[in-house]
Amino acid sequence: MKQTTKTIWDEAIEDYKDYGFNIDMPDNELLGLYFKDKLIATFHRDKIMPNILIDGCENYLKSIM
């Protein structure tokens, strides 16, 4: 089964979903990283790497603790 891009990004932040992180792709170019209902970062999908999403989750958690 071929993975969709959203599945790949969802898997990248799988360890952070229980904290309230999720992603949204409002169009063909952008990817939004959310903490609960708050948009915390926006990325161009053609330039984003899974480790950048993971770093975004970790940095946001550090900033609110």
C-alpha cells in the first residue's frame, strides 16, 4: 500500500500526538503543525523533513514547560 504524504507526516509526529500535536495540509503547498487547536508553525511541504516536525514538537513543549 502506498503511503500518502499526510500519513508520512502523521507518522513523523506519532510520539507527540498524545500531547496534542497534529498536522493539517490546507493546500498543495503548505503543512501546518498544531498544538491542540493552535497553529504553531507553517512549512512548505516540498522543503519539510520529518526531523524538522519532531524538532518543532520538542521545542514547543520545552517553551511551554
